[in-house]
Amino acid sequence: MTFIWPISFCSLAVVPLLVLLYLRMQKRRQQFALRYGSLGLVQSASGKAVGSRRHIPAILFLAGLIVLFLALARPQMVVGLPKAEGIVILAFDVSGSMSAEDFEPNRLEAAKSVARDFVARQPSTVKIGVVEFSDSGFSGQIPTDDQVAILGAINRLKPQRGTSLANGIVVSLNTIATLTGQAPITGFEGLETSGGAPSEPSLVLDDSAVIILLTDGENNMDPNPLIAAQFAAERGVRIHTIAIGSTEGTLLTVNGFTVFTKVDEAMLQQISEITGGLYYNAQTVEDLREVYENIEPRLKVEREETEVTSIFAGISILILLVGGVLSLLWFSHVP
């Protein structure tokens, strides 16, 4: 235990003075009783009946004052406090099919609206970043607790071209790396679709970083998203995948053109499974909203030095109250 204001320990010098004052009062009380002869004998006999408890209220008052003086020094203790904290990357598929209007007003705008609600619910201990990906990936906002900056990055998202899940994952991992001190993943674009993840030394996170990957279609560009998922698993980053749209496939009108789009459910499930995340399928805006409500940062118990002045003050008040009540019940006065 440490103290912020140790100079306040000087107030403990009052304690021996109070003890001496109490002993002197008791001695004068005895002398007063002896001075009146037989009346003193009566009082002495009565005092023997309550002698075992006569000093209890005074001892409690003294103990309460000592604890109160300790509280004045503002004590600190190392305690475990649960906190919702970590890094969350919102990775949005901004391929052209995200402008389809089977969601109101379209898929991307519906996703942005629900994501804004998610951001508003998060405590300041959670840092949120924004990544957008189509045929390439781009970090729109590094992880921060500045909700204005996060919402601004979400609002700037616009539909673009194809879908490369791998680029979305890699850019998300590199965005996390800017905050955690990890080495960024480089040279990933040249890997073949059938290749395996190369071994690369990396720092393993404490499972507090997560990527929420939202997409509405099949991966149609190299490299293989499963290689990127292995990178995420090596770094201890979970990936929750959210599919918007039909797993059977459907025809949609996008910017006046009719396109066929289909969610690759098996691929998204594999990505989540490799990284220890969860897979969700959202067919409506309500489904999408429910998914985001279920995805919350994990609670971590962190041991940190915390001021416990209020606890000491509360204990001292309780002791003083007990002493006062006992004194009133037994002797009809407060010591």
C-alpha cells in the first residue's frame, strides 16, 4: 500500500495525546469517587459491573479516528478492476455490389448506420479503427477513442470496385500494428492463391484486438483470404465475419446494371474459425443491428494502483457510529 499525501501521517501524533487525556480523565474520575466516601463505594461497585465494557466505546472511537487519519493520507492499493478495452477494427467491404438497394437505402449505408450505433456504445477504453477494402485495402482511421474521427471515417465510405478479403484483413492487421508496435505485413500481395502463410516473427497480442469484417460477396481477387486469416491467428487477432445478403445468390440492380452476387459463407466461416472469431449472416437491417449488439469488447481484469480513500473513510465512519451507539445504549452519553 502507498499513500499520495504521506505528510498527513503527522495527524497521528494526536492519538497518544487523546490516550493520555482519556487516562487522565479516568484517574480524576476515580479520585472523585474516593473523595465522597460511601457514595464513592456505591459508584465503585456499580463500576465493577460494567468495568469490562466501560472502555469499549472509547477504544472504538480511537480506532475510528486512526482509520480516518489514514484516509487523510489518501491510500492506494493494487486491485484488479474489470475493464472493457481493446482494439476493434471495422473493416468494410466497399465493392460496387454494396450499393445494392435490398437494404434501405442500400447495403453500405445500412452497414454504416449500424456501425455508428456500435461506436456510440463503446467506452473510451476501446480504440476503434476503420478499414475499407475492395480490390485493395485502405486504412480510413487508425485505432482511436475519438468518436468524432471514427464516425467521420465511417461517413466517408463509398462503393468502389471488386472484393479482396485478404487485402481487407492485411490492412486491418497493419492498422493494429501501428498501435501495438508489431512489424507490418509486407510483400503479401505477391503470394499465390494456393500458397501458405510464411513464417514471420511477430508479437502475440493478449486477445484484446478484434477485426469485424463485413462483406456481401465472394472473394474474387488474389491472394487467398485464408492466408491472411493465418497471419491474424499468429498475431492473436480474432476476426468476426458478417455476411450481408444471400448465400444462395441473387440478382441485384447496381447503378443500372444487373449483377449476380453470392455470399461465400464457407470462406467466411473458415476465416472466423481459424482466428477464433464468430460468423454471422445478416439478411435484414434488424439482423445486422442484432449482430453488432452481440459483438462487444471482452472484459479484462487489470491490476492497477487505485486510490481507496473512500473505503478507509467509510470504515472509520462505521467504527465511530458503532462506538457512539454502544456508548448511548450503555451509559446514555457519547464518550
